[in-house]
Amino acid sequence: MMAAKVRVFSQPTCPACNDLKEYLKKKRVEFEDMDITASKDAFNELTKVYKVRVTPLLVMGDKKLIGFDPAEVDKLLAENK
């Protein structure tokens, strides 16, 4: 089974966003960085599809995780291998 695609909705001024992206890089997890300040489509997807107004938002398959909690990220990654 192929692992679910990982997407991170972020913005440059968000320390937790940068922490999450660095954590994923250290774990060698490929992800798509969805910068909501650079892309109106990314912002609209964050607010309209996921009904979220904060970053970071990690989306993997049909699961989402708001904020950065290493234990929760590990749990989500393990569930979607």
C-alpha cells in the first residue's frame, strides 16, 4: 500500500510551521508545502475545505492534525505507512 500524500499548510511567520516542516525533513517524509500567504488557492482550501483558520495544518489522506505535536505527527505517520 502506498503511503498517503502529506501536505502542510503553513505561513512563513509561523514558528510551529517551520518546526513541523523541519521535523518531517528529519524523518525523511516527503511533503507538499502549501504556503497560504503565497497561494490564494492554498488559503481557500485551508479555510473552506478544511474549515481551519490556523497554521500549521498537516493533512495526510483523510486525517488532519492542527499544530505541531511530535508524538501526534509520529502517530499519524505510523497509521499511514
